[in-house]
Amino acid sequence: MPVHFIPSSHRFKKQVCHGVQIILTDRPALDCAVLGIEILSALYQLYPKDLEIDKTLPLVGARWVLQGIKDGKDPHSILRSWQGSLEQFGMLRSKYLLYKN
């Protein structure tokens, strides 16, 4: 949903800001990483000169993901590229879980 607000602190203090509010109705269905990459990619396509994408590195966690977005790669191809590593981590992690589903 569109939202308008005035931050009380930080860079845009006391300025009207426009954004979106995401209302989550099914938490188990949401993949936060997918949503984040999709939003970041869309913002970069719309505002490549204004979006300070390199400042999102602490949120994204990998410089190569940001480079993929800068290069105009499809967000789904970026996401697919880490699936193998994610599956390997999941298998390694499962050995150390005390409680399993």
C-alpha cells in the first residue's frame, strides 16, 4: 500500500517521505531474501543515479549480488546462483540441530 510519513530522525528528518507498506498475510510463504532482491533490483532500475546501492551491502551481505543488480541481471537468476551453496549449508547445518522438524 502507498504510505506517506515524516521521519523524526535520521537523514530525512522532518521531510515528507513516500514509500510502500507491505502487509504480510502469510509469513511462511514469504522468502525475505527474494523480496529484498526484487525490491532492490526494481529501485535500482528506476533510480540508478539516486539509489546508493553500495550502502546496502551490510543488508545484502554479498558484493557479487549488488554487482548482479548493477549489471541488470534478472533477480531470479541472482537468487538461483546461491541455491547450491544454500543447500550445502542446509545439509551441514542439519547435522548440528538439536531439534528437527
